[in-house]
Amino acid sequence: MSEKAAVLVAGSWGTALASVLADKGLDVAIWTRNEAQRDEINTLHRNERFLPGVELGPNLRATTDMGEAVEGAKAVVIVAPSSAVREVAKSLKAYYRKDMLVVHATKGFEIESMKRVSTVIAEELGCEEGRIVVLSGPSHAEEVVKRYPTTVVVASLEDDQAAAAQDLFMNPYFRVYTNRDLVGVELAGALKNIIALGAGMSDGLGYGDNAKAALLTRGLAEITRIGVEMGANPLTFAGLAGIGDLVVTATSRHSRNWRAGFMLGEGKPLQEVLGSMGMVVEGIRTTKAAHAISEKFQVQMPIAAQLYHVLFEGLDPRTAVEALMGRDRKTEMEAMSLETWETWHT
């Protein structure tokens, strides 16, 4: 009998990761609240709303019963929107075992508490945060399900947990590296969505490649600055979870964050943008969290701050760009604190 893995929930990225596990020969149960989606996956082997035109493997089945999904699973992969992670983890608690590998691939924060997703999951499961693994990196679901070469990173505070997740997912088209910097990998995956929104907005305004290159470069500096302040290794932001994921999310039409930003740049109001997406745009929620986090840690995040004003205070995107371009003169390295550079070089 094949080993079993469970994936919670059946969005685009959850379905893509379930497909990776199914290709490894695992018996994969994917949990959804939607009965029509369950029936479509089980009878037609498709998930048309999230991954149109893709045929899923026969050893991937769906259920609306979380207990059925998780029973006997050696690993559980949580891929819920950040707004639903605590509720999903709370429901999982009844079936959680200490020998169960728990991986999450959600890129965001809990807005109310400003907590990272791994912290939220650990709280609800009643386990140490070191038992949680985060999977992140440059990886469009639309390409993963087509078995295009993809490389990601898994991070945990415990080496054996990261190694177990690496073994779980790695196959000929899905390469997995390990990293001990759970905080950095998690923050990089969440915060790059803000910069991807800004990149899409820049494209929607018609500002060209020069502006977008500058936005990505300075955006990465912002992400690194707040990440180091929160305990991350700055080198993580130069890796797959950092610059790798930033590039793929900020330059591709597969990216819902880029698409949302593009429509905002074209002048569409936020509610119209959200209504047309049909899926969660994590960068919008993350911008709100980052604004609060930057104030809490007293770290400047000018790009995130301007996006916050556009999204939640009605600032015109062109005015936001003018505000960024008109900031006081600085040296390029002035944006990094002395403590950051000392950390980098020790």
C-alpha cells in the first residue's frame, strides 16, 4: 500500500503540490469544503476553477471530511489562504499526531496578530514551532502541474523536519533545497507579494523596465531590512525564497499579485480588482500587515507605505510614485542599517 499525504485546501497551489506528491506515488487526499469541487476532482480528475485544462492523477482524490483526508497520513500540507490558516489548523488539531510531518506553503501573515503562519499553526496544534516546515520559492502552480522544472526551498528550525519535507516533495522536475532560516524564508515569501503588487502597478501605469527594475531592487532592500530586524539571516533574501520568488511573482502574468497591481495602475478601484480576480490576492492583506509591522519595529518601508496609502487610503498611484521619487537624497547603502551589514559580514 502506498504511503499517504493530505493537502489542505484545494486551491491552485494546494492542487499543484498535491499533484507533485501524487507523482511521487503517494496516495494523496486533498481536503475541500466545496462538494462540487470534490466531485469534479474525483470524477473528472480536474480542478477547472483554479487550474483549467489540467488533468490530475488518479491517485489524487478529494474529500470534504478532514478526518478522512488526514487519517493515516504521514504528512499534512497546509495551503490555505492566510486568513483561513488558524481555522484550518484548529480543525486539524483533533487529528494531529506528533509523528506527523506538517508543512505549510501559505505566503502571508495573520493580520490581527501580525504573526507568521508557522507561529499560528504551532499555536493551534499545540506543538513547538520547530515541528513546522515552510515551503517557499519561485513556483507558479500553473507551471508545476505541467511538470516544468521548478526549484523551491523548505525551512525548519529542526534539520530533520526540513530533510523529511525535502524527501517528501523532491522529484525529477521539482527540486527542493533545505534552509534553517524559517523566519527569513517565511518573511521573504510573504513580503515579496507587496513588491509584486507594486511592479504590476508600475506596468499598469506604463512606466517601463527601468522603473520596475528599480522597484524590485529597492523592494528587496526593504524586505531584507525588516527581515533582519525580525531575526532573519540576510543571505536568505538573496536565495530562492527571496530574490527568486520576487522575480517570478513580480514579472509574470501568472502572478495574481502582479495582475491586481496592473489593474490598479490602470485606474481600476480596489473592489473591482478583487471582484474580478476570483482568488485571494495575498499581497493586499500583507501590505496591511507590513505597514503595522514596520511601525512596530520602527523600520522604514517606503514602497510598502505608499502601497498602503494607495490600497487603503485612496491615494492615486501616480502620486505614490512621485512621493517615492521625491524622497530625500541617500547613498545606496544608507538604506541598510549598520547592524544589518555587520550581521551580513559575520
